Amino acid sequence: MYMTTVSMMADIPEELHDTLQGYLEKHPDWDQNRVFTAALSLFLLQNSGGDRRAARTYLNTLFQKPV
């Protein structure tokens, strides 16, 4: 399956950024893009009536194998 990606910028609170950095240091198979994709797709899955595209993206992100 081919997936198009779109870049975006977001401002987040410093405390959230610090927590994210700590998580990424402990989980080297995750990166910032993977975390944001998982978080955004889960939010949309929970708040957009169960959109299958959001569900597919969420599951693919969670279970992707590190390169």
C-alpha cells in the first residue's frame, strides 16, 4: 500500500516536548514523526466516527518494524 505524507509544523508546550524527548531516548525504535502520527491518528479514530483510514494509519504506525 502506498501512503502519501504531508509535512507540518506544530508548537507544543515545552513540558510535552521534554516528555517526548525522554520517551524517544528510551525507545530508539520510535521517532518524533512516528509518535505524532500515532497520536494524531488515534485522536481522529476516537473523534471522527471511527474512520477506517485513521484506524489503518494508527495500526500501521504502532506495528511498523524498525529499519
